[in-house]
Amino acid sequence: MSYRAVLCTRLDGPDALEITTQEPSPLGAHEVRLRVRAAGLNFPDLLMTRGGYQFRPDLPFVPGMESAGDVVELGSAVTSVSVGDRVIAPLRLGAFAEQAVAQEAAILPLPDCFDYAEGAAWYVSATTAWHALNDKADIQPGEVLLVLGAGGGVGMAAVQLGKHKGAKVIGLASTDEKAAAILNAGADACFINDQPDLIDAIKAATDGKGVDVVYDPVGGPLALKATRTLGWGGRYLIVGFASGDIPSFAANHALIKGYSIMGLRAGEATRRDPALAARTAKALRDLAAQGVMRPHISHRFSLDEAAKALNAMDQRQIIGRAVIVP
């Protein structure tokens, strides 16, 4: 049965997106077709419409990395889900549509505590935060976590996971409205990016010891300020560059303070390491069932508003997460 989908036909950004009618393709043996009830927006979706992300799909393509919905058809070898199941379905592409196809191995049950929109906005942020704070930084109870861009999706997930793991969490935000949402998500303190005494304020919140872990999806000049808040032996996590500015770190500063700079790509890490992928899948299922990192959703858009949705993300209007509801 035909379905509507958002199609990117040229790399001119969100305004070049079109609504088209698609015909479903046959399922592979381990694939699952779902009726999409909600699709999560992510910064890579925006970048891909401009050809600016490290994964560059061939044109034309349907954007969207996250979905939640109802299973409507199974591949011949699928055994772990059934028609009618409510699921979270991570994708590489294809979520901005009324139907999507996902790999059986990637699907998670939609927890009873989540609605479809929350389920669609959970996986990418939760996976990134988990890989960063568990596999990379191994943050411990009582340590101090500084989250840049804490009002965004991956930032707010890190705030919530940091608290879940027993850390003291300090968030940074661009506006008072975002700061209020970050505090509501569980942060112990939140400061505004451009306040004049930012570094001193962060150090004071740590009783002068400095932070143990910096989680940075922002980059730019703020990243260099954040290195100055690290205590001895800290860990700096490079998550992304939402500011559009890739910082250059001073190697001598890392040497003097003994801190580590770590890059992370959660999706690539699990693709390269099957054992890590299995551990991550189990951890994510447990976290989802507990409702950990429950998304704050500030905007919901229709399928016809996909360009408007990505433009809102580009203009930093989103607090937490946004979703498209077909």
C-alpha cells in the first residue's frame, strides 16, 4: 500500500525537501515494516540535507534516524517481534514517512511509560550519552559532569544519565528558558554560556576542584573555555560540533592538567565491535524499561512541516527534542 514520505532530492537544505508518494519494497528476511507513529529529529538529519554529515547517502533519500510505531509486517526469518507490537525502531534513514523498514536486531519494545513521540526521540540521544559516559568516560558516583549544550537532545540525555549514574551535573545553556528545562531534567546547577564569570562560576560549583568529565556536543569557543574547568586527570568527550566551529585544543594544556581528550561515535563503535553492540543493546533495553533519559519534547510537527521542523532545529528553537508525527 502506498505511503507518504519526505524526500531529499538535492543538497540545498531543509527547504528543498518534498512530500512524495512511495511504494513499499519487499522485506528482507530479518526486516520489519512499521507504521510510523512518530519520528525523532536529530542534528545529522539537518546536516544530511546539505551534504554536511560524515554519512552521505545517495540522492534521493528519505531522512530520519529514529522512529516509533506499530509493526505491520515481518520478514520471513523474524522471530523476536510480532505484528501489532509497539516498538522503537532506530534507522539510518527513512523515518520521515508514514512507513519505515528496520532491522529486527535494532528494534526495542516501546516501554509502557513512553508515548510514541518519546519513543521516537529516545534512542539516538540515549545511545550517545550511554557510550560517552559509560564506555568512554566511565563516570563514577560523586564525580562532576559538565554538559555543554545541555538544552539539546544529546545534552539533556547526558544530564539525565549522569544523575542516574550518581554524578553531580552542571549544565550550560544559551537561554534562561533552556536553563530552566535543564534544571527540571535533574541538573544540580546550570549556567548561561556567555555570562562573564562562567569559568569561575563552574569552578565554584565544584568547590574549586574542577570538573571530572566534560561532555561537548557543541564545539567552538565554548569548548576551549570548558577545558579550563577540568580538574587534574579529567576526561573531555568530543560528541559533535553543533556550533559549526571545530575547536583546536592546546596539547600543552592537556599535558599540564593531565586530562584526556576522547572522540566518540556511538553508532560506528557498535558497528565495528559486535561484543560492544550486544552489551549496548542490553543496557539500552534496561534503561528504556526504567524510563531513564525520558525525552523532553518541545515541538511536534506534521509530516508536511518537515522543512519547518529542521529549520527550527537550525535556528536553535528546540529545547530537548522535537518530533514529526505523520
